[in-house]
Amino acid sequence: MIHDSQHDTQIWDAFRLGDKNAYAQVYELYFDSLYSYGKKFMSDPTRVEDAIQDLFITLWRTREKLSAVDNIKFYLFRSLRRDIHRISEKENVFNKVDFDSFLDSHNHPAEEYGSTDSDRELTQKLVAILKELPRRQLESITLRYYENFSIAEIASIMDVSEKTVRNTLHNSLTLLRKNSNMLYTFLKLTLMLWH
């Protein structure tokens, strides 16, 4: 989905003025992607749903004080990650990113990625490599190549510098480049997910 900042600005402004339809539209548009993202940090689906519900309740209660926004998805991802991180500090529940749930949530099992046996085998190897990545590397890859956020947005969501994001992505892709077929398969997967 291509980001339309003008559309986001209009919906967000209507929501800030108390338009319940705009509020519902924001919820319906972004709940699934927020839920998918939240599951990477909390293993209990109910707790992820609760965190999202709490986020939207807070948004409604404070709508008149909220700033203008031209990228709702970015705003929501950053807010949810901060909320979950706050919860995790209190309760020590911040999990390793779960790549299996990531694949499941995007409904792209490995066998669908390639049409040939060799494609499927490469994809399985790729998934195995990605599962071994440290949490920050996998989160960066997820935000960049599956959620299509910019480097600056990823830095803000993860609360790190842009240089850290660039280095993290570089290290991840360097691992894939060790086998050019892996990199080719990774790029092919990301293209399929963008369409």
C-alpha cells in the first residue's frame, strides 16, 4: 500500500476534531499490521490486543491535544512499540522477535515463495538464517522491507540513531550476500510482499 500523506492528514485531522468514523477508519486500516508487529514482542495474543486497545483509547481521550500527523502508520507503530516496551520493563515480557509468527502473519508460507524445488530450498535456508539474526536486526529488516518504513522512521520507531539502523541493515544484508542466491531470494520475497 502506497502511503498518501494528504489522505492521512485529512483522516487524522477529522479524528482529532472528534469524527468517530475517522477514528474507526484508522482502527480498521491499521489494527492488523499493529497486531502483527506487536506479536513480535509479546507472545500472548490477548496482551497484544489489549496494548492496541489501550493505545486507541488513549488516542481518543487525548485527541484534542494530539499533533498533526501525515503518516498514521508510522505514528501508531512508534506509539505501540513504546507502550509495549514500557509494559515489558514493568513485567519483563519483551520477547525475542518471533520470525515464525512474522511469516504466519503475512500469510506467505515458504512453499509459496518459490515455484521450483530449488527456490523452496533457498527460501527455507533464508528463513533459517533470518531466524538466527539478533532481535534488532530482524526488527529493522521487518520495518524496512515488509512495512516499507524509511531509515529515519525506523530510527524513530526503534529509538536509535539512523546510523545504527543503517549499520544493522548493512550487517543483515552482508550475511545474505555471502550467498548471492540468498540475497536474490530475499529481494524476490520482498518484491512479492510489496505487491
